[in-house]
Amino acid sequence: MSLRVKFWLICALALITVILALPREDTVFRALGFKKASLSIKQGLDLQGGAQLVFQADLSKTQASQKQAAMDSLVTVITKRANFGGTSEVVVQRQGSDKVSVSLPGVKDVNDAIDRIGKTADLEFLEVNSQNNQTTATNVAGKDVDSASADYDPQRAQPVVRLKLKGGDATKRFGDLTTKLSQSGNLLLTTLDGQPTFGPAKTEPITDGTAILSGNLDVNAAKKIADEITAGALPVPVTLVEQRSVGPTLGRESVRASLVAGAIGLGVVAVFMLMYYRLAGLLAVLALLVYTAITVTLYKLSAFLPGYTIVLTLAGIAGFILSIGMAVDANILIFERMKEELRAGKSFVAAVEAAFDRAWTSIRDSNVSTLITCAILFMTSSATPIIRGFAVTLGLGVLVSLFTAVVVTRTLLRLVIRQGWGRHPRWYGVNMAEEGSK
Amino acid sequence: MNLIGKRKLWYAISFVMIVPGVISLMLFGLKLGIDFSSGQLSVVKGNVSVSTVDAADQGLGFKDVQVVVSGSDQTQIRFRDPAPQAQHEANHQKFKAALAKRGVTELSFDSVGPTVSSTIATNAIISLVLVSLAIVFYIAFAFRNAPQPVSPWSFGFMAIAALLHDALFVLGVFSILGHFFGVEIDALFVTAVLTVIGFSVHDTIVVFDRIRENLRRDKGSFETVVNNSILETIARSINTSLTVLLTLLALFLFGGQSIRLFVLALLIGIASGTYSSIFNASPLLVTWHNFRLKRAEKARAKPKKNK
């Protein structure tokens, strides 16, 4: 590839990533005819506020062969329950062998969420003997119920819960049960987690698979119970073992603080590079801007990855800002080497090539050690998302910086030294006269 | 400039820097946060006095309550709720409401159960061991073609000596901070230590790389080669560290309160890493080389006497 082609490719890459990285990229999409396209960096709970809950399942009574299935259905049920509030970005994930983590961005009432998610919600139908008040189990249970909804019954003038049973066998069994009850005059008691919730009450034969449950409920309670029944019972009981919640003000404060810190960090590094390496420093700063644009674009695009989306947390931002420092390191290595070669009397072209060649092993070996650290951090941090976020942004930063510091800077430097004005040692921080007099 | 000649001075400086922290580590250990020891942590706005917290805690019976003012306008309230886990959140809500009544707003709340904290602690130790091992092997591999008189393994082990230097320094400083200022370490702290280790090796490798290159050209004694290599890379080492330290300083001063200690750990660790890569790792190569030479000479001398 000729130098010129490379240069234009880099320009194109820079242009595209800068457009995508800017906060208002959706206006560009709209201008191009994509109506709904928009990208955004996913923010962690410590930045946008919200709660992270970790529940541990009690698998002691579950058979070893059933554990996997129990955990899978636990995740399904918890996902349904956690989504009830309408919070769109709820993420429910399996964590380790027996834990489920739930992140609820922007949740206001954490206590309510914990209550809602952690309840077993085991629905039972019991037969109560009208003579001696003895209860006996029946062959109908919560798993036979398809869905439930809260309703208002004008006849009873109170809120009720309307049940819809699963078709076929479940409806038939419920029909048989209610028929038997109405004939014997026994009562139906409905319990939720062992607590009598509806009844005991007389019942008529119900064969169409719908039932109306009434009790002493207000509208909110009826709705909550209906939601619980619809989501289904948890297959195993759970306890809350970890909670991290951040208020929205602290989150906003953190975002502002990180942006300021990032801008100042970038600015200080840029000034330092310009003062110390002058023209070469300018090229490094340009490469650094390309680096920032590419990284931010990758953060945004990671939303389309099926496996892992980069969620930016405070620690992640620290990783990103740290990687700015490392991105510059590769350039410092190269420029120091270039100065040495120039002082040794090499021509500009030879000095640049030698600098890149010789500095490469150092750059490679030193960055690999950081990448190893990131990889190990990533592997051992399934229980600590905050560490994982740091490992991902730092690791990604190192990879991208290898590209920009080596490919982008080299191309720019090669182009510049072709020009007459680009071949003054002074412009690279080398004072030849001083060197000569030594 | 002869840096290698003064190597005993550099070792002494390191020794003086590290010993207080190591003594503190042995006497007081590290103050473990709730990530490792389980419990509850509520961060509230403003400077809140112990008596306010005690009044809000009325009837809830929280144990080990500690109130630490952090930064300019935040207070950390740590406690352990002896009630069963299922009641923790209800108790927390009561506590939060009692605080709110006294005009104190909660900014964030963390609660970590014992099973979670033991997982975090185990993972921390596993990752520390894995990172150290992986780095020795990587360096030994990367320097497998290193010319005599140094074996690839000694490069690896001297890099480990330097990284232990930095890890001990950070741990020591945080042990002292923990004992005197109530600073606790959390899961992020482990990340900071691991990053410092990665950085320390990063710096060390650059110098080692130059030593290897200069050994191939074979200029002068091993001591001279090492000394020249350090001098040739010192501008780079200092400049790189400066840029990283400047960005970290920006984060420390302007970044969020909740990562300030994390950034502090990185700052002192990376500063220490720069020192150790220049003044410890490579001089140690020379010390080790000389030690082996002497031993070899003795071994050669002995049989002669026997004759």
C-alpha cells in the first residue's frame, strides 16, 4: 500500500469514527436517511444511578441433575418480575453456580424491587372442610396458572384478581376440583407463600379455565399479586446477598467529574508532548485524537455485539484515561529512539525507520504484559462487574493504542519527512549544534 | 553518569521507603472493606457526626458502626447488621429514613453478604498469583534469546523483584492509611495493585529490552552495558511516567470521589514502578551477575587448592 493511500485511509477512518463518537451522531444518521439509528454508550449503575442486586439460590433441596434447570428457570422468572416496573434496561444475569445478579438502572424504590424479585410466590389451592375446618392439598397449583390480572368487581365492589388457567389438563383438573367442592359444600382457600390470601370461600363449578379470586385487597395489592402470579413462582427460594445502589445525583456528579478529568488529562498530555517533541509531538497528539475517536466508537458499537456490551463505569473511565497515558508511551519510545538515531548522524528517513523497528520489540513486550494482566482480571471478575469494566476498557485501550501509535503516527511521520519543511532536527526536540559540541 | 555504581544507595532508598509499610502490614495488616469482610456501607452527603448516626441507628442495633469523613463533603457510615439477611433492606430503609429526618441524604448504599465477600477475596488472590506467574513466564519467553551472560529466567525474576517492590509499597502505604485514617481496601484496590504490577513490568521490560540489544553489540563489561542501557532509556521512562502520572493526577483531583483512593493507589504504585524499573530491576541484574561470578570463581579456586 502506498503511503498516500494509507494516509487517506487513516483520514477516512478518523472522519468516520469522529462522527460516530460525537454525542449527536443520530443527526448524521437521519441526514443519511436512517430514521431510528442512534448509538449510545451504556452507562454503569454508578454513573446513571440505580441498584445492583445479587440473589443467591438455595439449591440444597434440589437434585444435582436439576440444578442447571432450576437456575435457568430462576433467571427467567426473575427477569419477568424485574421488568414489571417498566424499567427498560433491566439486566438479569447468572453469576457463578448459584447466584443471579439483577441490575436495575434508575430504580427509585429499591426495597420494593427486592421484595418483588425475592418473593417465592408459591400459589396453592387448598380444600377446607366446611365441617371441621381441616385443610387438604389439591392437585391444582400455581404452575397450572397461565396468567393473572387485577380487576375491579362491581358486584362485590372491590378489587379482585382474575386468573386464567393453562388450557387442557390444567383447566380440566381445576374444573373437577371446583365441581367437587361445590357439590360437597367444602371451601376453596388460595395461599401465596403459605399465607392465606383468598378465601376460604364457596365456589361454583368453573370449567372454562378462568377464575375470580376475591379477598380483602386494595387495588395496589391486587395488582402486585397478579404480577407475582403471572411471573410464576421461583423454582427455589432465594436470599439477597449483595446490594449496591447509587443515587442519581451521585451518578451525575461522577459523570461530570470524569469528563472534566478526562479532558484535563488529555490536555495535559497533549501540551507535554508538544513541548517536548514538538512536530513529532503534534503528530502524536493527532494520533491520540484518532485513538480517542476509535475507542469511543468501539464503546458505542459494542451494543451490537451479542455476547458482551461495554458498560462504562467509573473504574472503566479510569481504565480509559490510563490507556491514554499508555497510548502515548509507544510514541515516546519511538521518538526517543528517533532522536538518538538523528544524533548518531542518520538521515531523517533512516532514523524514522530505525526508530520504529527498534522500538517495536519494547512496545510489543511491554504491552503484552499489560494485556496479560487485563485478560486475567477479566477471567477472574465474573463476580465483580466493576473490575471487569476496568479490565475491558484498559485492554481495549492498549490494543487500539498499538494501532494508532504505530500505524497512524508512522504514516504521518513518513509523510512529513518527505517534505522539506519537515526535516529540521529542532522540530523534533533535537539540538544538533549542542550535540555536536559535546 | 554511573547509576550502577551507586546501586547500594538505590537499594537503601527502596529499603527506607518500603520498611515502614511492611512493619505496618505486619502489625496492623490491611483494613478490609465490606467487599472482603461483608457488611453495609452507606455514603451520605455532608459531614455527619457520630452522634447523628447513633441517633439514627436507635433500635436497629447495628454493630461495628464506623463513621469516616471522606473528601470534602461526604461521609462513609459502615456497619454490620446482625439481623438475618432478609431483613437487611428493611432495616436499611428505616436507617435511611431516620437519617433523612435529621437532614442527611444518602448518596449510595452497598451491602455485601459473607458468601459474596469470600468469592471476591478468593478471586483477588487467584488473580494476583496468576498475573505474577504469567508475567515471569512471558518475560522468560520474550527474553529466551537473550545473549550471555544473563539467563532469560533472571530477567523474569528481577522483574518480579521490582514488581514485588511496587506491590509492597502500595500495600504498605494503604496499611498505614488504614490504621491511621480508616482507609479501607476494596475490590477496586486489588485491581489497582494488579495494574501497578502490569505497569511496573511494562517499564522494566523497556530497560531490559535495551540491555538485550546492547549485549548483542557487546560493548564493554556487563556493568557498563547495563548502565548505558539505563541511561539511554531514562528519558523515555521518566517521560512516560510523567504522562501517566499527569493523567492520574487529573483523575485524582477532578475525577469522582468514589474512585479517589483507587487512583491514589495507582499514582503511588506507578511512581514506585518507575523508580524500581530504573533503580532496582536492572541494578539487581548486575548484583545477581556479580554474585554468580564470585561463586563460580570460588568453585574454580577450590579444586586448585586441593591439588
